[in-house]
Amino acid sequence: MTRLTLKGLLLTLPLLWLAGCAPEAEAPADAEPATKAFLRDALSFHASFDDGPDADFSRGDATLYTAPSYDEQTAAEPGIGNPDVRVRSDAGRFGGALDFTAKNTHAIFFRAAGNVAYTPTDWSGTISFWLSLDPAVDLEPGFCDPIQITDSRYNDAAVWVDFTRDNPRQFRLGILGDLHAWNPEELPANDFPFFGERLIVVEPPPFETGAWTHVVITYSGLGSDAGGTANLYLNGVAAPKTVTGIEDPFTWDTEGTVRLGVNYVGRYDELALFDRALSAEEVADLHALDGGVGALY
């Protein structure tokens, strides 16, 4: 994926927030039973990577697929087809994890149908996962997207987070509708200030070798007349910036996918999707689950 860094439109986070979302040494108290029921009802997908690459719970296809690249996605085969990616049963935040041992240039994905509560008129949802890496040490030069949910590209009806391409790296959430609507001339991001308005930027990102960081993305009302909203949480703590007034259409012309580890190096655990935007309190409870998302069912 090629993308230029937008200069001058960065969000510097307060020190208190960065301290609050630093990788934790111990798991917090578990969520209350009533909260677990609400979270369980909203859950649409969960891959623990404890016993293999496929999802433990899904409303759609539970299979993980691999293709040589996203341009060759129609050639995808079930399973992990990249020898540099494996399931390690003892390496996760809870149980097993995906371990990306070298820069991943393959297309590794789950199918979105049923698993992502996509709708072109009022799309809402939550994405949750855990990462373990030191971006400055582990990542190779270039942009790295731990997750993209789209039918096309990162800049066309997509939700994603990335690490920027050079050290010191930033961690960013991006929410972008149909490319022809927000950037009809397809200008590079550095030449289009609107791109920066859609980002939530964390600098420096609170990731460390040997520690786990919980990433949660919530979004609501995408494609609606009222406009959409998006938030980013790290270790249960909300970023100070909320993206509001997202008025672009979000149109998928082909089958959407949940793309994992684009150019990523590190460990990846507990991918979960929900069919609505969780509240800040629910995100904190999700972060506090004893044993991970599997405790919900």
C-alpha cells in the first residue's frame, strides 16, 4: 500500500492519555455479567487463534484465507499460505496468537459477509484486537496496516489503522468513504488536507516488545444522512480526538474483506467484531475480560 504522510495535521496526545494506555503488566478486573450479555449479543465474529487460524465464532465464513496479493484475491486458498506467518499456541495475549515473523506482503483475510455488519446506509460496528511489537524495531520501512476492512483499497470505503512508514512512527485510525466522493481527483494524501481531518493520530504509539496493546475502533452512522462518527481506544482508554461529520457514502461494489497484517511484523491476537459501536464503558469492560472474548460465549 502506498500512502504519503500528511504533515502539519498531527494530533499530539496529552501525556496523561499516553500513560493511561501504556501496555499493562496485569489484567484488570473482569466485566460484570450483565455487560457480558450485552457484548455477547453484539458479537458477530471472534478469532482467538488458540487452535488454528479460523474463527471460533462467526455469523459468516469462519475460514482464514491467503492469496499472493490483494490484486490476486480471487486466487485465495483456505489457511495460512505465507511461511512467515504461523499460529503459535503459547504466544498470545490469551492462549495462541498469529505470529508474523517477517514483513507480510500476502493477502491474509477473512470474508466480511455476515461477519461485518456492513450496510451502505447506516454502517456501525466495533473492531477489537491485540498487538505485540516494537514498531521502531520490528517493522520494515514502509506503511503497515494491522487491519483494513474494505472491498477495494485503504482510501475507498474503508476502515483501518496503520503505522506510518518511517521512524519515529505514528499510529493512525482512518475512516474514508467512496474515493470518488471525498477525493475525486485522486490526489496524493499529502496534497489533500481533508485526508488529515479523517485521521486520529497517536504519537508516539504505546507499543513495546514483550507487551500487549489492545486496539479498539468504534464507528457509527457511516453512510447515513446524519453523518458518521469514529473513535479509537488503546488499552481501554479513548483518544482525545473523535472524528465526526463523516458524510461520504460507503459503497462496496464487490465482496468486502477483513484484511490482517498488511506489511506487518509482530504478534496478533483476539480479533473480534461487533455489529454496533460499543460505548466507552463497554470498551473498558471488553478490555477487562478475563480470558479474552471467548469468555462471552
